[in-house]
Amino acid sequence: MKYKYIFHKKLILQSDIKSLKRLLSISKKIFKKFSKSNRCLYRYLICLDEIFSNCIFHGYKSCKGIIEIEYKIYGNWLITDICDYGQGISKELTGSLDFLKENNYNRIKDKIGYGLIITSYLADKVIIGRNLHGGTKVSLYFSIKN
């Protein structure tokens, strides 16, 4: 089933800090195009910064690689997919991170960093998956209702 997106854009960036700055600049413009909530904008940018940094430092272990970003507006949702092709995340950490909002992370506390915990609180929804060709895909969901 194909979804009808109001907006759809893809970026391919290098896994470096210069690209992170570019990502945040582009993402801010896209977010402001569809939402007037500055509070939500800052939460969004913090999440993007955290996930992109995870791709650099954990996915590629500070080696060069590419990170794909896909923005989609569907209904009242801004969905941002961040994909790397690095080492990938543990299968145990895939799926929705909603359980972290309930302080129910004892079973994985040795396998997850504070960045993902913070991201799970700031985003409306976070889903983590594994790419078919290796690497990790993180989908961030933010409500853009004004």
C-alpha cells in the first residue's frame, strides 16, 4: 500500500560533523514549513543530533560512511528516517522505544545509551530497525499539529 505524503524529501550525507550541521539547518527549515511550535522544533533538532551522532560514532565507529535521511509528512506527522550502513544495532533494541517512557529499561540498561533514552522522551514515537544490507534505521515521529 502506497501512502500519499504531503511532503517527501531524501538526503544523502557523509558521516561527519559538517554534515550534521547541514542536516540540522535543512531539518529546521523543513520543520518550520509545517509547524510553528518552537518547543517541538527544539525537541526535534535534539533528537536528530543524537541519532545522527550515533550513526557516526556507533554505526561507523568514526570511519567514513553515508547516512540517508528521509523526510515525510503524512497527515499531522513529520516522520524522519535516519539510516546508516554501519555495524547495525542489536536485534534486542529494534522496534518501538515506547517502553522507555515508562522507565521500563532495566532489561536493556547495559545495551542502550542515554541518547536513545532522551530521544524516546522527546519524540512522539521512535522506531528502530535494521537495514537489509546492514546498518540501522531510526524513524522519528513528531506531531506537527498547530
